[in-house]
Amino acid sequence: MAMIEVNGVPVKDPAVFEWGLQDVSSSDAGRTEDTLMHKNRIAQKRKIKLAWNNPTPEETAAILQAFNAEYFYVTYPDALSGQRERREFYAGDRSAPMRNWATRYKRYTQVAFDIIER
């Protein structure tokens, strides 16, 4: 079983999978005159850092195409629930710096980006 699936399609297992949880605060959050901080959390959203090391051009294209839609569903292991979950995400800025582009050895250093829960 693949670690992650995008819209039900398995994706090559990433070298980096860093789960995170972000709090979303209301617009009236902040410090009051009594110097107390009021967070006023209205939601929590997952943020997952993903990276694949030394992918071929074909692997790079497949990874980037899998996450190219504006929004997509990802099935992944969730650290908070301890279960595999399916949630809707969007991708942050994506990068794929080149490592080597010799005639017979074409590789990227890494494909990396964050996905953020919608």
C-alpha cells in the first residue's frame, strides 16, 4: 500500500513526509488591554511537507501532475487520529531544482512542496 494517494491514485512514496497542524484564529484574536492573549481558535488545518529525492524526469512529471489540480483529495496517515484519513488539500509553491542533466543521467535534486488542508 502506498503511503499517500491523490484522488484515489497511489503516488510514489516521498522521502520526506512531515505532518503538521495549524490553528486558524478568528479575526478578533489578539492581545487585550489586560495583556492576555486570546487565540479564539475557529478551526484546525493539516499541513504536510512532502519531498522526493533524486527523481527522474518521468517521476518528477508524475508527482507534479498528481498534485496539479487546484484542490484534490489525499489519503494519508494522520498523526493526530492515528488512522489513514482522506481530506481535501491544495498545494503550495512547488520546486524541482536540477541535479544532473548529463546525456545519459537526467535527475532532479528534489521535488518539494507543502499541501495544506482546505
